[in-house]
Amino acid sequence: MNTATTASELPKTVSARKDTGSKGKVLVVDDEANARNALAELLEDVGYAVSTAGDGRTALLQIEQVDPDVVLTDLKMPGMDGLSLIERGRPLSPHTTFIVMTAFATIDTAVRAIKLGAESYLTKPLELEAVIALVERALERTRLSREAALLRQRVDERFQLGNIIGEHPSMQRLMKNVAQVANSRATVLIHGETGTGKELIAAAIHQNSNRKDKPFIRLNCASLSETLLESELFGHERGSFTGAMARREGRFKQADGGTLFLDEVSEIPPSVQIKLLRFLQEREFERVGGNETLKVDVRVVAATNRNLKQRVDEGRFREDLYYRLKVVQLDVPPLRVRRSDIPLLAYEFLRKYARENDRPVKGLTDEALQHLMIYPWPGNVRELENAIERAVVMCESDLIARSDLPTSAHGDLQEGSVMALLPGITMAELERIAILRTLDAVDGSTARAAEILGISQRKIQYRVKEWGYQTHLPEPD
């Protein structure tokens, strides 16, 4: 098919009607002129932009050039019939929804049409209400399909660094900082709530560094006892403790030349903190029970969901180790303060789990997406991913409905929520809610709240003083 064909070259049987642009573009294909024109006039009267074609070949040219939202095609036509039109037309316009019209409806015909990608079929003579209802439903599916494709394109082309997805300004700044710090040797401390994706940030730092061809080793510091943690980090000699039957290399040795990611670093006991500090200062260590001093080239990236400065003040974490770990600190914002990223993330997870589970799920209903946007997501991105995975597996159609979401993610409006207050709320009240909610989400840090909201820290400090709000935690150093 020559995609360079111009509108003037189309056969005279095509009637390109005025594009009202109010509802959507519909192509009517029927070899009977009276039926074709009558249906076109009906659809135009209710606000659709309509094109017509009298045969399959002309319809293919229209599909290629007009990219209609919906195609209503007769089944029986000379030359190319309706089923052949669907088979050849879908690759030209993947998001177009096809509906078959026929006076000879059979189960076999319906099954073939659906398998080829038709949304449904109408039996002639057509009923006005049935046509309008089916076209409206088809337009909704086309819109969702186009939106999903656009979101995928945005994820693939603009808003992804490794597996990190986000277009919110706070995430864009974070990704810029990740790219900037990746090639340095500086130790990085990643701070964020559980489920925000701290390990993904650490992996992105490694993958964008000159160490990417070397190991990326992970260790959760909260999952091991003091003795086992020390052994896991530094290794041990045979007989150094009960059960040490042979020499074992630790994670530092395994990560030589690469990156060691220490998750939940706040839970490291004091005796191990001393040895970790020594490595960060001198780049050397000994195995547990050994005397040989080992040197390795390892970049350390640590993560925590706790306020380390507060733990230092409480005497639970060494101050010198704290400053060694946070040469560069990256703060990962919780999902509730970057709600504009929820559709991007939801559709990315939908595509992933539909593929993994071989499910024909294409999108979410408006109601389902609205409730994803309202729910506060205390488990952050991890909770959203789990909710979408379950919905993909459990939904019985190609669109995730609100009822397919886990009960906890239904996101019903609560009394006093921002969404419930919006009708009639003043701008001053809205500013107060935005600032105070954001401060609560970032442990009272006016610096981080200012970054997320895109306003000056000085303005936030002025407002909270005016309102008598007390930040309950000290500003990060």
C-alpha cells in the first residue's frame, strides 16, 4: 500500500465529510449507497466526524490516511468483504476499533470477526439506539488504547532511566542527580519510604557508571544477625565461629571492581558499623577470624527508610559513619506526592503482567484509574505494582475495572480529603493543604517539600510560621 497517496487521488465513491472533531472519527463502509449515506448522516447528527467508502479497497485508503477511531463495515461486499477489510486494516491502524454490520449474522461469522479483531457486530436492519451505544463503547476502547500507547511511548522515550519511571518534577530531578553521580566514586545514601524503589535507584547508579560491567552485589542488613552480617560483608576464615567449615569470601570481595548495595543500613549493629567505617576510610578489611588485610575497589551505595540523623542524635548510629555514607544523599519521593506518575506506572505494570500471564488486558476504565489516583498508596510503587498484577490476573475483560482492584486500593473518598474539598475551596485553603500534606509526607523537611512543590523554601517557612505549624523532625544536614 502506497502511503503517499493524496486525498485528491481517492476514488469518487469516497465522501470525506466535514470533521466536527467533537466526538471522534468514524468510517462507514457499505456498498449500498443509500444505507451508507443514511448511517453517515445519523452519526454526523449526533456529533461524529464521518467518512464513507463504498468498497474494501477504498476503505483501506481511508484507514491509512484518516486513521479513524471506529470503522463500521458491511460484511458482504463485492471484491473485499468486511472480514478481509478487518484483517488488512488492523495493521494499518492498530488502535482503530472495527464493528461488522450484516443481515446474515451467524455464530461462525461472529467468531471469525472477533478473532480478526472486531469489537462486535450489528444485525441489519440497524436500530438507532444500538448503533449509537456500540459506537460510543468502541470510541471509549479506542481512546484507552491510544492513551495506553502514548503512555508507553512516554515511558520508553522520555521518562525512564534503567527501570525508573516518572515524569513528576521530583522524579526528573532525582534521575538527573542519578545520572550526574553515577560515574563518580562518591558513596551515595538513598533515603525513601518502603516500596519507593530505592534498590532500582541503586541499580541505575551502577548501570550508568563505568563499573557497569562489574558485579552489582546486594545485601539487606536487617535480615541477618550481627555475626552473620559481619561474615556476609567481610567473609570469614575456617573455624572462626561455629559452623565455619571453610574459608568464605564476603560481599566486599565479591563486589570488587563494582558496586555493593547495602539496604536498610540503619539496622547495622555498632560493632559492624566500626568495621564498615574503616573500609570507607581506608578501603581495606580483614575476614572474620583472619589476620590478612585485604584491599578491594568497591563503590558503596546505601539505602534506608529511616531518618539516620535522628538515629545519630539518639546514639544508635555513628555520626562519622553517617557522614561517610551520605557524601551524596538522594531522596526518593513517596508515590502520594507524585500522583501524576500513577498512570505511567499503572500502564507499565499492566503491560508487563499481561505479557507474563498471557492475558488480553489492554487498559483501565476511567473509574479504575480515578480510584488509583485517589488512593494514598502507603506501600508506594510496590503496592501499586502488586495491585495491578492482581487486577490483570483477576479481571474478566480486556479493561481493568474498579471492582478488579484489591479492596485496599479502592480508594474511596474519605471525609476531609482534598478531592472531596475541591468544590468551592479557596486558593488559600488549597495552598495550605498542599504545603502541609507535603510536609507530612517528607518528615517535615521544608527543603524537600519546596523541591516537590516547585516553590521556594523561604515561602514554605513563611507560611508554616504564619499557620503555627511545627516541623516535627530537624532539617536534614
